[in-house]
Amino acid sequence: MTELSPWERAHLAAIESTYPGWHVYVRDGWWWASKHVPPTLEQKAAGVLHEFARQGPYELVAALTVQLGILARMGAA
């Protein structure tokens, strides 16, 4: 694993503090989010993912926002 830059570490900390239900990390150049509590079957059917990756922090934040939107519509956010 490559050492993270200060910029990457700052983004990781900011994303995790903004989305406390998710663990955020970088692996092989991809930004990953893993839900602390796995989604229920109902949440999965609605599109909630347990874990996913995006190419950068901005794309990851956009995807996390979508995930929160799904949960909010279900009354689970």
C-alpha cells in the first residue's frame, strides 16, 4: 500500500466525519467506502451498497450522498 499524502489524509478524515456510518479508505489508488452496519435486504433492494469504490474523493462523496438519499427516503438515515 502506498503512503497517503497529507491532502489524501485530510480528505479521508473530512469524509469520515461527514459520513459517520461509513469507513473510508484508499486502496490501489481507488477511494472506498464500507458501511459500518451492513444494509438490510430491504435497503439492498432499494440500492444501498455495503461497499463500493470510486476514482477519487469527490466521486466518492457524490456516491455517499446518493446512498444517504436512499436511506433518508426509507426513513433510515
